[in-house]
Amino acid sequence: MHLIPPVLFLGLLGLGGPFLGFFIVLAVVSIGLRIYMLSTWRRRSQRTGRAGNVGPEEILARRFARGDIDEDEYRRRLAALRNH
């Protein structure tokens, strides 16, 4: 059993063609970039609550914090949510 496929070994020695090493590096960078982007997306979705675990009170609080609604409307809607 070989640890490194013979074609890759020859490419690393410069015997497998002029661009084989370049394509190996490109493949490794591409895989690394995909892993980085996936982990960044997961962290961002957990932080913003896109996982589906945000309740109506949290949404209302965020709207109030952004200034979309004033305090009176916030309290009125919060009372309505808690009464139902």
C-alpha cells in the first residue's frame, strides 16, 4: 500500500508534467477555502440566529433596538404577545 500515489510523487519531483504541482497546490487551497467559508457561514448564522431558534419576543426586541418601533408600540406588542 502506497502512502502517496505514484503520480503525485512523480509530480512533486517535477517528473509528472510542468503543471501537476500547480494543480495539486490549487486543489489544496480550494479545499481549504471551502472549509474556511463553511465555518465562517456557520458561525455567522449561529450569531444572527438564522438557525430558526429566534422567538417573536426576540424579534420584537431587535426591532425596538434598531429603532424600527418606538417604546409605546414595543410595550403594546409585547403585552399582546404575552397575553396570547
